[in-house]
Amino acid sequence: MRIGVLGTGTVGQAIGSRLVELGHEVRMGSRQAGNEKAVAWVSGAGERGSEGDFSDAAAYGELLFNCTAGEHSLEALDAAGAQNLAGKTLIDVSNALDFSDGPPPAVGISNKDSVGASIQRRFGDARVVKALNTVNADVMVDPAKVPGDHVLPICGDEQAKPGVVELLGEFGWPAERVIDLGDISRACGMEMYVTLWLGFMNSLGTAEFNIALAR
Ligand SMILES: NC(=O)c1ccc[n+]([C@@H]2O[C@H](COP(=O)([O-])OP(=O)(O)OC[C@H]3O[C@@H](n4cnc5c(N)ncnc54)[C@H](OP(=O)(O)O)[C@@H]3O)[C@@H](O)[C@H]2O)c1
């Protein structure tokens, strides 16, 4: 499948590389074509990897990942262009981190709203699914890095979710460990979890962990 990965950071690179490894064709997008990190990523990705600006990557992808800084995701997606998102599954991996009062960060959009819901409101024709933002980039694409039956919440567009669960399965997430929380309003809880996640990381001294559910 042709996939547009919007974002050149750790997450964009981890997801882009994993998708290429799985046989997908990936175009990485950034504010400006020729972005240094994107060019370096392409040189390691081989012939299935390419790069361009946010609009190029969004137009290219049949499915899209938003791996941009959550507090700037709407700007990035505006640059990608509503027409390039329309009718497509957009997997939103973002968290909005507000470092204005220094570390640890606050959640930039919270309580009653989220980046995921803001994206769905702004781009009504996109099929937004929130996923993967509750784990570190390395765990996103290789859940076996953490032993046990740990889980991944998702929420969002009903029609898009089955395809997203399938793609998560390719990453290594068994469908029974993907917990569907409902519509995109649930992204609020998924994004506010980042403060608890940061607390766990601080105590455990590693970012390679995840949560399991007992019931
Ligand atoms: N790091 C993790 O393990 C992890 C785990 C869970 C969730 N997340 C979330 O995943 C997302 C990506 O994280 P990351 O660490 O890979 O990268 P990041 O540094 O949070 O974001 C990098 C991307 O954001 C874009 N960006 C920054 N400012 C922008 C602006 N003003 N307008 C438009 N685009 C802008 C950058 O564009 P350019 O390419 O043009 O520079 C770049 O592509 C974030 O939302 C993060 O909170 C990260």
C-alpha cells in the first residue's frame, strides 16, 4: 500500500521504516521538501521510501499517519491540504506536549478535547483513528519489545478501524490486544494518559514498557 507518513521525528522514522520493511511504499512529509532528516531516512529506506512536503506525502498516501508534534498538527495538516486527506484513513499518533512551564510538560489540549478530535472536526472528510500514542516509538512498531499481554487503545472512525487493526497486526499487535474505546471523543483520555506515561518512565527508567488490563 502507498502510505504517507507526515512527520520526520523519531516516530515518523520508526513507523516509516517498519512500513517499508513490511513491503509498503512510504513517502515521508515535512514542512519543506528536502528536509535533512527525511532525506537521511530515504537514503536508508531503499527504493520504497521517498520524501516531500506535507502536501506531497498526503497526496501520495492511500492511508496516512500523523506523526507531527501534536500542538502543531493542525498547521501540518492544513499544509497537507484537506483535499489530500478526504476519504482517507488518517492514523493520529500525536500527543500535544506543552513545555511552556518547563519539564515535565503539561498536556496542551486536554480535559474535554484532544488533537485527534480537533483533527476530525477540522477535516470532516478524513477518517481519523487515534492509535499508538500511548507507547514509545520503538514499542509502536515492535510490541514484542515488551513481554506480556499489554494493550493498545484505539478510537475513531468506525469504517476505518478494521483496516487500522489489520495494519497494527502487521506491526505485531494481536487484534485481541487492541482495545476499541469508541468514537474519536475518546482520544481525550488517550492523550491525557501521556502525563501518567511520563511518570511511569521516570520511575522505571525506561521508555520500553506498556500497560496490561486485568478484569
Ligand atoms: N517519541 C515518541 O516515542 C512518541 C510516543 C508517542 C507519541 N508521540 C507523539 O508522536 C508525534 C511525533 O513525535 P516525534 O518525537 O517523532 O516528533 P516531534 O518532534 O514531536 O514532531 C516532529 C514533526 O512535527 C513537525 N512540526 C513541528 N513544528 C511544526 C509546526 N510549527 N508546523 C508544522 N509542523 C511542525 C515537524 O516538521 P518538520 O519535519 O518540517 O520539522 C516534524 O515533522 C508527537 O505528537 C509526539 O507527541 C511520540
